[in-house]
Amino acid sequence: MDYENEILGLRAETAAIQVLLVGLLKSLAAKGGGDIIVKEAFGYAEHISEIIALKLGSPATAEHIAAVAKMLEQFRAAVLDDHSKPKDGV
């Protein structure tokens, strides 16, 4: 198996999904009241990430969940054009 090509393919797939998701959420946020829905979705994602971290509980998991939280905050900033207001700890 060609691991480098597999990793490259997964990176491309992940980037494509991220770009699509940010575009979708930006479009939704631009609609009347859509920003509230988008903010709730980010809150839900953060909450679920914390629950998973608490249930799994290993040090490696804590690092991974911190990375997830950072990515969510970056997506939030990109979608809601809120680059000037990072959350504490991110």
C-alpha cells in the first residue's frame, strides 16, 4: 500500500470537506437568523467534543480534543467573520 498517496488523498478529502462546510455555514449564516443556527451548531460541536474527551480520558485524547477545539474555533472565526474575538484557551 502506498501510504504517502493515501495520506495525500485523505488530506485532500478533508480540505474539500472543510471548504464545503465553511461555505455552507457562511451561506446559512447570511440568511435571516441563520447566524443563530450556526452559533448553536458550533456550541453543540464543542459540547460533544468535551463529552467525548471526558469519556475517553487518556492524555493523547486530551491533546486531540484540544486540537479539535482549536479547529472548531478557527472554523467559527472563518464562518462568522469573527477573527478578532478568539475564545479563552484557544
